[in-house]
Amino acid sequence: MSGHLEFKTIIDDMEPLDVKELVRSISERKKSGAYDPNEGPYDTARWLRNDSETHVLLENRYIVPGHLVLRADITKDDIKPAVKIQFEPPRGTELFDTQTGYGIGKSLAIVLDGTVVYTARISAQIRGGGVILPCDSLSSAIIVSLAL
């Protein structure tokens, strides 16, 4: 892993205009150097999808810090390519178990150097210190596994 990796929750339960204003404000503070990542409840990240760039609003706390990823391997989920992530026990395993329990119904973002590389809806608490992330294509799985 060569960059700054974060697992964070996307804020998607606010009014769109509030989200847009918060994203704008935080992005401006980041550009000017006035943003302190240790302050405030929100953060932003770039999201490149469908050949366009947007920004998402994130909770300013980790679900799991990236340094607790033990390994990431390309695999298959049914017939689709996927990435199997294993977290370092016991700390990474416990954090992921606990935080996915709190985050049911929210969207998880894997963020590398300020850019979202993967998103998924948390539908249930994920126990056991590992998760399989289905991907749309083999190239997507390769990108996610290399980010991890």
C-alpha cells in the first residue's frame, strides 16, 4: 500500500443542498490549506464514476484505518470478479465487526489519497475480520486490490 487508505461512511441521509454546501465549504478549506482533518464531523473525497468527477461527503472518522488491512486478493463472488479483504487481528477485525454493525443501511467508501475507489451499501454486520467486495469487472477488482 503506497498511499493514505481510509474506510469511511458516506453521508447520504442529509438534504442534498446541505450536502452540496458542506462539500463546497470543506473543499475550499482543503484547497486553501485551512482544513484540519482532526476537526469537525465531516470530510470529503473525490469520486470518479461514469467518466465524471464529483465529491462525496463522508463522516470524518474511520470505520477501519487502512494500515489494518492484512491482505487483499482478487477472487470471484458467484461469477463476478471480487476482492477479498482480510483485516489484521485482533484490532482490525474488531473494528470492522463493530463499525459495520453501527453502519447498517449506510454506504461504505474505500478512499485512497482522497479519492473514492470503491463503495458498497452495508446491509448487515460483517463478522470474522474479512469481506468480499463484488466488482463490476476484473479491471475494477485489480484497481481495488492494488489500492489496498
